[in-house]
Amino acid sequence: MLVEQLPQVTYIEQLSGESASYVSPQIEELVGYSPREWMSDPGFFAKVLHPDDRDRVLAGFAEMHESGDRFECEYRLIARDQRVVWIHDGAVVARDDAGSPLYAQGFMVDISGRKATEEALRESEQRFRDLVSGIDVIVWEADPELNFSFVSKRAEDILGYPIERWLSEPRFIANHFHPDDSSRVLAADQAAISDREDYELEYRVIAADGRTVWFREIVRLEIGADGAVRRLRGVMVDVTARKRAEEVRAGLENQLEQSRKMEAVGSLAGGIAHDFHLP
């Protein structure tokens, strides 16, 4: 039978009952209970619903039975091995030629992967909020050639280079830009000085211990009476944690998109199944 080959559980339930009168064999792989177990007990569905979802879901099905409207919801089932399985359930009321309701036919798609990804995203966002609350900042002052006259002590804590090197070595920071960022950052510096405009940018610096540290830099120019740039003042905000969180988030969003695509395939298959008469 076609519906038994689809990547989902298909079911039929009588409008006067709580549980299914037909459940496709995929239910056993999904939650560990056989179709016979599912169909033999009118209250079986209620028993395997997660306690926190039970009242809401049963009320939704009851309303569908009475109104005949399409019903969709997401809920959790407790599998035989006590796993929690997230389900997307969609059901419609089948009618005869005269329009009288016959039974409800629906499909159940496992969305546990998507829910796990959504939870991971939420946790990632929370970690990001926690991380940015403790951002590290380097405050500095330099001449237009990037020779530093002042650097805050935090620079040594973040990057590991002694402050004396920042102040004594010509163009110190330029020697430690990440190779992939160096040309871009130096060009931005020169363009800002030439245009006499403040600027902001993000780039990487190689720390004393070899770590790559991401910074967001905000630079303000001091212009002399003759219109020439006298000095630059800036702050370097350590955004490494944010960059890593963004990378994790991007990966999780990609996983979520793949999960949604799989759900769409299941929903489409469910629509096909509704066109076939089931026993």
C-alpha cells in the first residue's frame, strides 16, 4: 500500500473516538508501539501524549471532530523506550459525495531533529548574550602612521604583547594583523585619513600565543586647524566570542533549514496520501 511506503505515519480515526482505527506500520519505528497496540485501546493516544501537551492536543482534535476543519499542531509523544519524540500532525475530515463527514485522516511527521536544532539555537543565542555582556576593549591613541602614544592595559591581557612593545615598535599593530585582513585594514586606515572621516571595521589580529582574535574597531580622527589629521583615537572591541557564536548559529540555521525541507517532503507526501482510500 502506498501510504505504508511514505516517510511518515498515516492514520484514520473515527470522529466519535479518541484513538485511531487505522495506523500505518511506520508508527512502530517512530515510537516503538505496534499499530495493533495503538488501535486496540481507544485511549492509547492520550496515554502516550506528553503530559504537558495532552490537554491542548486532545482539545484540538475534539474541536476538529466537531467543526470538520483542518487541524495541525506540534506535540510530543513518549516512546516505549521513554524517548521524547516531537511530532507535526496534520489532519482533515474526509467527506462523502454529499459532504457528510466520514472520518478524520491525518499524518504524523517526526520533527525531533528540527526541534533539537531550534533548542540549540536558543541556547546559542543565550550564550551569545552572556558573552557580549563581558566584552573586552582596548583603548588607544596613535599618529597617522599608526605609531602608538597610548594603549590601555587591557591590550596586554587580550593579546599578550607587553604595552612597551606597542609604544616602542613602529606601527606595532600592523605587524600582527591577520594575513588575510592586513591589506584591507591598512587600506581602510589610509582612506579614512585621506578623506578625513571616522570609520569602523572588523578584522583579526594574531595574539602572542598564536590565537586569532577578532576585533571591531571604532576610530575617530583629530583634525588640526590646517585640515591635516593630527592623531587617531580608537577602541578595539574583542568580538571573538560573537564571531564564533555567529558561526555556530549559521551552522545550526543550516541544519534547521534542512529539517524544514524534510518536513515539507513529509507534508507533501501526506497530501498525496489523502487522495487514496485507506482500509
